[in-house]
Amino acid sequence: MKSEILQKFEQLFIKTMNLPLTTNLSSVKYGSPANWDSIRHVEIFIYIKRDFNVDFLAQEIVQLNTYELLKTAFIEKVEKF
């Protein structure tokens, strides 16, 4: 995968979750930080669809509750194209 796409994904995540740029994303999960709530959870998938044209199934959306899981699923979907 192009590192540029992954960088844009990371920037989108940081912006959507309103995180400091210095945040260790590998430790970010739903509810921690507190601003990753249900609304932001849905927003991140909306923005991924808008910016990258990548869709997730409802079941995936529920299960992708850490940054690392979301990033891995995103990479897998982008690499299919």
C-alpha cells in the first residue's frame, strides 16, 4: 500500500477523533480516549467512505473498535483495488 494513503488515513483518524498529533495510535480504542464515542465511531466510517471510497459492512463497523483493527481492515480493503 502506498504510504501516502496510509498517512491520509491516519490524518483523517486524528482529525475526526480530535486527537493531538503526538498520540500513540496503537493504544487508541473505542472509549479511550473518551471522545471516541458512538457518534465519532460512525463518523470515521462515513469519512473513510467519502475520502477513500471504502465501504465496511455493519458487522465490521461494530467489530473495528481499535485504531489498529480499523487500520488493518482499511489496508486490506484498499489493497483489493
